[in-house]
Amino acid sequence: MMLFRKTALPTIGLALLLSFSGPYTRHLAAQAPPAAQPQRPTSTPYKGDLSIFEYPDRDKKLHVDRIMDLLAIAPGKAVADVGAGSGWFTVRAAARVGATGAVYAEDINPEAIDYITQRAAREKLENIHPILGTTDDTKLPANSVDAVIVLKTYHEFAHPIPLMEKLKQSLRPGAKIGIVDRNGTGTDHGIMPDVVEREMARAGFKRVATYDFTKDDGQDYFLIFTVK
């Protein structure tokens, strides 16, 4: 009996310790913040005069109609313009999807959201829905969009991997994400396409197409991604 008590008591003590520390450990884990993405060079988001994006031949230089064709933006579709700025692409997508479609104009700059809100009212585009996002969350509704465009703003994303991971919740089945940017270091308002592809892969996306027709300058590129 003495032998039983000597071996059983430590076992009981260990069990009591585990029963106490288990929930406590889980509580600590629940309180711990998610692991941050390793920082990489980015460009400071633009906060100046938004009218500079409205130069007359931008449609032609960027081949915007071809971009929308490749993203299957059509009447009745729902589109997200992430980093919408002045709403330059937003209003063009709104015209393409028509009254039965929708365009979510997302930006982290409140002044850009105000600008787009006023522009949509002025141009009587009731299918535009401005959304103020954050660096980690576009705040788009769940299961809401058929296509996403990130036009010359990916190089400004401070936390692209968690941002894109969160974005997946807003995509409908078969949704496409188009990223238009230019070669660069991250700090010069450009980022190399291989960096974009690696980050998107980590966020759960696969590249399905690559084009170089945007701006015809040999520096710009257009990548299309879908969920893996």
C-alpha cells in the first residue's frame, strides 16, 4: 500500500497541475496577437490631390477595357476596387456592371472615401459603395465580389499577406483578383512581380495569368490570381 501511495500521489498532483494549467494556457493563447508579417519596403500611401489620376489618356495607356474583359467584369457583376483613390477605376467598373451590378470602392484614406462618395453622387452612380478599410482588412462584405482590382496600389500595402488572407472571405466562387503595378523596390511606387506572387501564394492564392500590355512601357505588369 505504501508503494501505491508513493507512486499515485505524484500522478494525482500532475493531473491536478495539468487540469489547472490547460485552460490557463489556452486563455493565454487566445489573448496572444497573431504573428505579424515580416516588414518589407513599401511606398507611403498617396494623400495629395486626387485629381492627378484623371489625366485624359489614362484609359488608353492602361488598356482599362481589356483589363475588365480579362477579369470578366460584366453587367450584373460585383467588383471591388481596392485602394480606389479618386475612384478612377471605380466609375468605369460601375458603368460596365450597370444598375444590376455593384462596385465596392475601398480605401484606407478617409479623404479618398469622401471624394468617391461625392463623385458617385455627382455622377448619379448609385451602384458604387464606398468602404473605409484598414491596412489588414478591406472590410468588404462576406461572399460579395466576383472580381477585385488592385490598380497601382499593391506597393503601398503595409501588410499584404494578412490583408489578402482576410479578403478571401469576401470572394465568391471563381472570383479573380487583378493586380496592376510596375517594377520597383517597394519604396519607389513599384514592386517586382515575383514579390507579389510569393506574398499572394502565402495568402492562399495562385497566379493564373501574366500580362505586360498595361502602359506599354516594359515596366508595368498585370497579374491575375484565384484562390488555390
